[in-house]
Amino acid sequence: MNRRQVLRGILQGTAVGLALPWLESLAGRRLAYASEDGFPRRFGVFFWGNGNRPERWTPIGEGFGTDWALSDQLAPLIAHKPKIAVVTGLSVKLPNIEPHYSGSSGLLAGAPFTNGTYGGPTIDQIIAAEIGGETLFRSIQTASTDTLGQSYSGPHLLNPAENNPYALYERLFGPTFVAPGEDAIVDPTLGLRRSILDSVHAELSSLKTRVSTADRLRLEQHADGVRDLETRLARLSEDPPSYEACLQPDAPELNYPDIDGRPQIAARTEVMARLTAMALACDQTRVFGHYVSQPVADVLFPEASKGHHSLTHDEGGDQPECHAITVHCIEQFAAWLSALDAIPEGEGTLLDHCAVLCCSDVSLGQTHSLDEMPIVVAGGAGGRLHTDVHIRAAGQENASKLMLSLLHAMDVNAASFGEDEALAASGLAALEA
């Protein structure tokens, strides 16, 4: 139901329509995705590949506030400790058949990695399908390296991440951006593009009657993309939402080339975080994903003697270089949280209205272990999630329980998350506020 809903009928042989009055059912949909203070809830994923050193990750102590302390791998998050929850002891329950990717697909999608693809949509896209229709961009994906990210709308439907900060700036804040209080410049080609989309729909409907079942599914997936484009065109001709924090940021540099074979991870992350935070503040999107690196990636991190994946298998002892790389990744996560926390919203900040899942594809990269998955959740989702807490799950609990709690925090009415051994029909109660 929406505000344009009408009661239709026939009066003396003539079709008539009667607009509905204000109804709680009509207003509730937008409010359902908002925090108690009226600001929308947002969801994000922050991901790096190749895991961690679990013995240097797990916090000291359990519980809230002073009952627990950050470990050395989590030390960069000290400024954000009041707004994070560290969850340890969770496992991906699906068979570890495809090293690294069984973990990332099992964690983010609750489905096995088969035939070179995730077995279902990732959690960010499940949430985007529910709350992304009200914004210009259903979701945005960014990267610090040349990874394409780990966001899937379904099998073989990867949402590629943007690793060029200037290209992201042009997409979010280029010629089509309208700040609150400014008059939108209506693009004269919008009408033509809508007409083209109308004709595409007609063609799609006709084709569906003449193709196989598998092709019909592909056409329906393509139609979803067309509908997203229609939504974006409609948003371009509407007044932007009025949020005081929304401003057009300064443009970044044109390029961030590798230096001596090493990507500028910190520089790219800082810019991507700043641009994404402002896109959230301007309500251009409510779902994002940022990917430092991908599973199995051999990225040459600062001061590392060789690529990350190689080090996870070749470095001896307690792997100090692997440890330093994990710390570097968590430093990037801290920078991301700082960008979100710097934007005021009501009596809190943008971060307070977010739930940001920080994770990797494995725990100990050396063994591709799917036990003790490294997980941090930042932001309280507008009061839906506990923060300043270390939750230690007993008995290697199913990681899908955490994902179901995150879905519920974002008002996604899901009865379960995951499939087969990874199926969870109840959330992680200790995280839910």
C-alpha cells in the first residue's frame, strides 16, 4: 500500500477512483525503517579477505563496558568501543569445500559457494531489497583495492564494487546531485528514458511467453534491474529529503595509483568512507558495502614482505606480518566508523543509526578455518542492538543466528537465515536490545 493507493469501482457504468485518506498502514512502511528519533536505519558490510589470528583477536573478558577490553588486533577501535559489539565463537556451519569462498558465502549468504558463485543473495542485498526502494541508490559498493567485492543479489549476480574514489564522487555528487533546499534541475531526457523503459517492459512481457523456464527467470532478474532504474529516474525529479547534515563534499583526487606495487588502501578507504557517509546523510542510499580485499587476494599491504594470502601460508611462528595486516584492516574499519560518527543526527550521530557488519571469509587463514569467525558489529541500529559488549557464543554457535538478528534490527520480517546446516530460525538474543 502507498499514498497513491485508490479504491476503484464502477459507478453507473463509469470507472471511478477514490483516493484513500491517511491510514496508519500507509504511513507505517517508511516509519518501520526509521529509528525512534525519525532518522532512517542504515546497514553496511565492511570486509577484508584471508582472516586473522584468532588468539590475538578475542577480547579480554566478556559482558558490557568495563567487563571487557579490546585485544591487540582490535585495539584501533578503542575510540569506538562504546558503539561496537564484538561477537566471538561463531562458526559457519556449511561444509568447507571451497577454501575461503565457502566461508564468505556461508557467512554473508548462508548458502554454499557452488559453480563459481554464492548460492544466494548476501545479507546486504536482502536488506536492500526491503529498504533500498525509497532511495536513489538501492545500495552502493566500494573497495580499497581491485576487488569486485562480495555483494550478490543472487547466484551469478555480483554487484561490482567501485575502487576509484573520483568515479564514486561523480556517481553520488556529480551533475545530478541536488542538496536540500536547492531546486532540482529536471533532466529533459527523463521523459524519453521513461518511455524507453515502458517499451522495454512490453518487450519483456512478450518474451516471457516464448522462452524456457530458466530464461524466464533471467528475464525476471533483468526486469528487477529495469525497475531499479525506473526508481532512480523518479528520484531524480523529486525534491531531496531535508537533512541538516547533507552537504556536497569536496571532490577527491582523480586517481590513486599503486605506489611500488602497493595499493593506497588507507587513502582510498578514507575518501570512500567520507563520500559514503555523506551519501547516507543525504539519504541517497541506506545500504553499503566496503571491501578492503577479497578472499585469496595476494594484496601487498604496507611493509609486508609478500602478498597477504601467501603470508598466511608461508609465514612461520605466530605470523607477525599477518597480524600487522589484520591490524591495518581494522584501522581502516576505525576510519570508516569515524566518518559515520562525525555526522550529527538528532541527539546522536549517523553511526548510531547504522548496523555495520565487519567480517572476513575465514578465521585462521593458515588453515581456512570456519570456526571463531572474526565479527564486529558497529552502531546500535537506532537502539535495536547492544553496544560496548563482548558476546562469547558457546559451543561454536551458527553464525547465521547473528545474520538473522541483523535482519530483524533492520525490520526485515525474516523467519530464518541460511540453508541446510547453516539454517537459523532464531537470532542471537544476546545482541538484540
